[in-house]
Amino acid sequence: MTKFRPCIDLHDGKVKQIVGGSLRDDGTGLRENFVSDQSAAAFAARYRADALTGGHVIKLGQGNDDAAREALAAFPGGLHIGGGITADNAETWLNHGASHVIVTSWLFDAAGHFLDERLDALKRRVGADRLVLDLSCRRTATGWTVAMNRWQTLTDLHVTPQTLDRLAGSCAEFLIHAADVEGLCGGIDAELVTLLGAWGKCPMTYAGGVATIDDVRKVEQASGGKLDLTVGSALDLFGGHGVRYADLVAWNQRQ
């Protein structure tokens, strides 16, 4: 059954909701949907009180380490951590209280070629059971292609059943943002959800485009209940108007 997984996206040390793909290294073009006056720790404490495990904290660039550590301390063992994760720092973040580390860009070279040796190094450090592979992607002529560097650079890795089969033994879960619809509150990428659900061999969390509670139902239906999901900009907790946080807590309790 599909479950709601919460999120804490951090930018400049603050909890924010940003339109997918608008974050660039030079700082231009950033589109913010929401900036909270509450700390990351406050959000984590709320998720803990509502028994919402398996959510993720994502550090979007520099200046977010302190806020991330505070969030993990508020909900030890309840959250995954992503953003700048490497084999050298993964254990440190687990020691700070993350249940899993999430990795994307470090697994590729500057040109976007996937590096199997880096995945092997990370597995040796933390174990596949504490590793989440972020396969966030953009729609391309061939289907969906994993994008790195804040979803700006397309890689040579494509989201296909064959890719999922190849990588599933190296991780505990997949996290997959549909970058083209992320933050737009315009509806999910139903074709991607269907593809992922049809594979469905290990836990996966989908993010991107959820605008109403009907979209939550669509994810469950299209994936056959094989995908969990997160909700960002549409959520009233983040200033949105399409989905009530209380309804998602109740949705999980229904399970």
C-alpha cells in the first residue's frame, strides 16, 4: 500500500519548497514556492510525533549542515539524509542519526557517466541496507534519464526495468523525483509512476507534481500500491492549498 513519506528540503539553512530544476550554481533563476520561519528540527519533531518514518532531509547546496544535524537529532533513526553524500561523509551522517543516506551526483563523473566503483565503495562503507539511490530524472526522447547536479545535468543512466534490476541489490530503496513536474503542483507523471509500479521489486518513493489528494490516490492506483510518495509545494504544511497534512497522516493510519 502506498504511504506518505515526509520531506524537509533545506536551502541556505532554511526549510523551503523550490520549483524543481530552478536551483543553479550561479544562483540565478531560483523559484521559491515557500520559505518557512520554523526550523528543520521543528518539522522533524512533528513528523516524529505523527509517526511518519522514512522521510528525507535534502541539503540543496552549501550552508545546510547545521539545520540537517538538528533535524536528525529531533527524529533519530526516522529520516534519510541526502545532498552532497559521498563515501567519505556517509558514515558521519549515519552517526548523526540518519537511518539511511541518499546519493546521486557522487556516483557520476563530471560528464555524467555512472561509476560502478563509487557505488561499490559506498556499499563497503555503509552497507546496501542503509543506502538509498536517488534516480531523480527528466523525461527525454528515450523515456526518463537520471539528472544530477540539482537536476541540471543529464547522465548516461536511464530509468528502465533493466537499470532498476541492476542497481536494486546495491541499495535498500530508490528515491525518484520527476524533475520536470517537481514543485509545479500540476499533477503527477503517471507514466513514470506506472513504469515504477510495474517493476516494484524494492521500496521506492516518488515525488513530483502532487497537487491534490486525488493525485495521492492516483499514485497508489497507477503503481498498484508499490510506490510511496512525498508531497511538497501543494501541502498546507508548506503554504500550499491542495493537500492537507492531517489528511496524509490519516492516510498512513488507514494502512
